[in-house]
Amino acid sequence: MPTVIVDYDSGNLHSALKAFQRMAVETGDGEVAVSSDPDSIAKASRVVLPGVGAFGSCREGLENRDGLLEALAHSVRIRGVPFLGICVGMQLLADMGREHGDTPGFGWIPGEVVPINPRGSRFKIPHMGWNELAIERTHPVFDGIISGDHAFFVHSYRFDSKCPESVLASTFHGEAIAAAVGAGNIVGTQFHPEKSQHLGLRLIENFLRWTP
């Protein structure tokens, strides 16, 4: 079955699809598809959940497609296929989002999504642009990526992890920010791999090769 990028009207699917297709050809991983069909997602070999915008809006977009949340849970939590959440797709892994009120997340990685509160007026919100990564823990998706490499971020809220061991990489924007989290077959990046040039393509390649 193909790697499926979930379409729920949130995220730059064109850029993500092109980046994943390019690396799928190089890795020989096979087909990459964009789909909102629950059956396709439930049977996917890997699942990618992008997300752009507000936490609550993204959650609502998933809920408004019949069977989509259930298909995600079946594929990721029951079948255990590799999962990559990008930006708000990563934030949805948390227990709760605190953006414009409280919205439940998936609860797959303990934590909550809270506003970035930088110390210092030079740190603007939203946090937008290239930032250095600090690799906190070894993980197959970060093979060949080292502390000091740069990734592209666009966000105003951050993932406040309640399990420090789940933070795979961090960055700094007036305060420490989780740049990537992971647990078991689940990984998420606050930055956009599809916009992060060499680093992003390497991470996508690693994800397509990853067997948890």
C-alpha cells in the first residue's frame, strides 16, 4: 500500500507531495498518494499528516470528514504503521491545544500546545524562518542530521511535552521549543520538511525507510 498524505483541507499538499514523491523514487519506496478516503488511510503503509493554521480548525477539519479520525487511529495505533505529523499535524499529537480556547488533541504523546512566550523583543511572533536544530535523542528519522543544521519554521504555538524523553530535537526562539517529538511508530516535526531543503529531504528519506 502507498504512503498516504492526509488531505483535510489544511496544509501545503502540493509541496509535501512533490518532496515525498521525489524521495520515494530515490528510496524505491513506491507510491505516494494524497487522500481523504478513510479506507485508503486505514490501509496505508505510512501516514503523513500535514497541518497549517489554528489547532482547533485543523481538528475540526479532521472531524468533518466521516471516518477520518477513526481511520488514522486504526492505521497508527492498531496497525502500528509509521506516522509523521508536520507542524500542526505534530501539535495534534498532544493531549490538548490551548489556541483560542481548549481543543482536545489525539493524546498520542503527552503534552499540550501553548503560545510561544519569547524572552526578548527581538524574537517575533509568529516564529517564521530558518532556525538551528539541537538533536536531543538519536532516532532513525534524524540519521545524517546533526545539531546546527537548519530547518524552516512557521508557527506561533509550541508543543509543551510532558515526557522529556519524547523530544527528539529542539530549537530556540526566545525560549526552548520542541522541534520534533516521537514515541514508538509516531514522529512529528514542528518545522516543515518539505520547505527545509537538504535537511528536509533527508528526513523524508529516512522516514520512508524507517521500520519501527
